[in-house]
Amino acid sequence: MPNTRLNITLPTHIVDDIKALYGPRGISQFLEEAAQAKLDEVKKKSYRKLIEGYQATAEETVEVLKKFEAAVTEKRDV
């Protein structure tokens, strides 16, 4: 997969902690893993909200259809 080179600024204490855990050449790996984890979390929340919205709409649609069902199925004097 192609990569994009970035120039970012982080607080020194954060960079020092990353280097201590991942080594001086592990910063990119750490940032990639952290970004992917955060993206997964944000997407999951977004999808959950979409699903809840669809479910709420579906329930409202069923209620509307129930109201029309009586009108459609009632016998009329013609």
C-alpha cells in the first residue's frame, strides 16, 4: 500500500514516551497503529448511529403502515 509522508508536530514528552516504547525508528509504526485504532472507533460509533437511525425510522414506518392498513382493508359501501 502506498504511503504518504507527513510533517507533524507533537509535544516532546509524547515523542519521548513513544521512542521509549517503540525505539527511535518506531514512531511511524506507533502513529499508524494509533490512527487506525481511532479510525476504527469513530467508524464504529458512526455506523452505530446510522443503524439506530434506520431502526427508529423503520419503527415509525411500521406505525404509519398500520394506520393505512385499516383504510386499505376496510369494506366500503359503493
